[in-house]
Amino acid sequence: MADRIDLHTHSTASDGTLSPAELVRAAAEAGLDVVAITDHDTTDGWQPALRALPSGLRLVRGAELSCRWYGEQPPVPLHLLAYLFDPDAPELVAELARVRTARVARGERIVALLRADGVDVSWPEVLAGAAGGTIGRPHIAQALIRAGLVASTTEAFGPDWLGVRYRLPKEDIDVFHAVRLVRAAGGVPVFAHPRASRRGRIVPDELIAELAAVGLVGLEADHEDHSPDERAHVHGLAAELGLLVTGSSDFHGTHKSVRLGAFTTEAEAYERLVAASSGVTEVASG
Ligand code: AMP
Ligand code: ZN
Ligand code: FE
Ligand code: FE
């Protein structure tokens, strides 16, 4: 059974820097046995990744859904990984399209705010940088870097820039609705980096218990945005709630420093994940 399993990566279909074909080749070169492609709010990378799948590598088709929990004011944004769901399930397709459209409007508004303050970035340039992928703040970060205003993506996500001052909310999917839609599409929902407090507000464990009751299957524990204590906490919570645990790189190419396979998922958890799915199958190349 495969043992190097990375269940969270991004391609140019969202805010990564490798094309889906380059991503699966890089995954094979990194020695992975299983890789999941989980672009933000899109399945556009699935076909090109499949077509380029190197022999010996298994591909898990997935996505990372932009969600929100309305239990606090203001509502808390969070990410839900969804694996092996039917990409034609109408309600889910409609929600993803709505979120992607809203991301474009939000990106344009962020650029307008920057320009109003005299910052020399342009919306056409940001759009061109995204090259048809789901628009996100990393694309605006790249424009800030090109303009010489910040030195790194990390700096661009600081409080003076996209982290606070020029941060606008997205139109996300209610997280309970998202869990139900993913399950209805035969998919497996896993809460991405649930304790990543360094990224912003996090949700209480009670919410995770409620999500488990409506169909959440797993928690991503081993992730670079979790401290060792946070990782241990997520492992403990998963055991308590009977959820499976994943580990993954959340690779974004050169938009982040993390490498493919930096964190991995145990084979047993992976088998449980595949067994829980009925949307599409994992694919092994011949
Ligand atoms: P958005 O989806 O437009 O809100 O942008 C969020 C994306 O930016 C996430 O997918 C992260 O990969 C990336 N991101 C968030 N915080 C940081 C950070 N501090 N440094 C680099 N990338 C980040
Ligand atoms: Zn991203
Ligand atoms: Fe995420
Ligand atoms: Fe991600």
C-alpha cells in the first residue's frame, strides 16, 4: 500500500504556480505515491492532471472550498477540503461558480482600494497573472511584489497589506451547507488546517463536533500552519469524535515555501477516506 500521501496541493487552476500537469510530475519526482489536487473552489485542474498522471502515482481529485461559519459575528472564514466528489453535482457546481464569480469582484475591489491609496497595481495585470485560475489574494500579492512594494508573499499578507488593511471578505459557502453538498455529491469533507490561529480567527471545537454530526469525515492535523501543540490538539479531537486525520503540504509552488510531501497522511486514514467516497474514484495510472 502507498505510504507517501499528500492530500492538499494547489495548481494554476487556483493560486499555485505549477500547472496541473507540472504538479503531478513534481509529485512523482518528490517520491509521492498519492497526491490530491485541491484547488480553491474549482475542479478545472482535474482533467489536465489526470491526462499527465505519471505511472506509479495515484491521483485524488478534490477541491478546497471557501466556507464560512455564521455562529460568530463577524462570521469566521474557514476552508473545507472535499475529496472524490461528483464534479457534475448541480448544487455543488452552482455554489462553486457563485464563489468564483464573487472572488473576481472582491479581487477587483481590493485592487481599487489599493489604487485609491496610490498603489501602482492594476486589475488587468492581476487577472493576467491568475491566467484563468480561481482568483485569490496570492495573485494580488504577486502584483505587489512585481511593483517592488513588498519583498515576499508573507510580507504581502502582513497587516499593512492583504492581511488586514486591504483584506475584504469573500462570499463563501455556509460550512454546514458545504458539508451536506459534498456528502450529497459522494465526496468526503475534511476540515482544512482547523487550528491555524496564525492565519486568523479559528472556530471552537464545539463547531467541529456539530460538523461531525452532519457528515464531516476528517480533520487536517499535520499542516505547516499548525504548531506542534495545535497538531496534537487536532489529533486528540479527531480521536474523540471518530474522525480520520490527514497531513498535507498545502503546496502552492513558489507562492509558498513549503515542499510537496512536507506533511503526509497515514495509509490507514487514506483507505478510510477512499472507502467513504462514492463520487469519483481515485485514479492510478497504468
Ligand atoms: P484568499 O483565498 O483570496 O482569501 O487567499 C487565501 C490564500 O492565500 C490561501 O490559499 C493561502 O494559501 C494564501 N495565504 C494566506 N495567508 C498567507 C500567508 N501569510 N503567506 C502566504 N500565503 C498566504
Ligand atoms: Zn491558496
Ligand atoms: Fe486553506
Ligand atoms: Fe490550500
